[in-house]
Amino acid sequence: MTSHKRPVSVLVVIHSPSLNVLLLERASHAGYWQSVTGSQEDGESLIETAAREVAEETGIVAPQSVFRDWQLTNSFEIFTEWRYRYAPGVTHNSEHVFSLEVPEGQPVRIAPGEHLDQCWLPWREAAAKCFSWSNRDAILMLPERTAR
């Protein structure tokens, strides 16, 4: 097993039926709000990564079958301050987007080492609060992606 993070991750937009979106405030950067994110581990499928990260970061345990794979991949430059986590020379990450609908009022248990706080916001407000362009764009696509 490698000691470096893989430059492949998931972004999971957790939302209610009314499109309130769960955001988490990063512990390492107060004021940085985001959806659930996390790197794929060796031997894990992307859907397994999504389910694991949601459970670890929010306490929400959901079957893989309820996650929606958007078949959307974003590529972005890894912030310089976080590159030490990756193998030498790795500068970009591939992020795969998923969503998860949960009931209104879904309880959330944040991971204290990773997050300071959590909030539920209407999708437009949530998009505006995100520090990441890929997270913002995914939330802005939410109404179209979840249309029944």
C-alpha cells in the first residue's frame, strides 16, 4: 500500500428533496465550506469511495445503490500546500461527482478532525458559499441533475 494519496477523488453533493445542500467547514481552513470530498483508496471503486467518505465525514450510512453517479469528472490543480500528500510530481487531481438525496432533517455527525461545522442551505446559497469552483458548479447543476 502506498503512503501517498491517489490523485483521484470524489465529490458528493448531499441534498434533501427540496434541494437544501449539506456543507461542511474544513478544520484545516476555517471559512472553507464544501460538500463531502475524499481520495480513492487502493482497490476501491469510485462508488465505494463515495459511500465511505460520506459515512466518515457525516455519519450518514447509505447503500451504494442510492448514490447518483453524474458521470462527470473535473480536473484541477492541487493546492501547493496540499501536494506533499501526493507522490512527487503530482500536480493535478481527477474528481468524480456524485450526489446523494437524504430526507429533510437528516442528522449529521461531522468528523471533528476534518470539519469544524456543518450547515444546510438552499442550493443557490450553498453554491455561493463553496470555496471550490468544481463544488460550486456541481451544486448549480443540482436541479437539472435531480429532475425526476
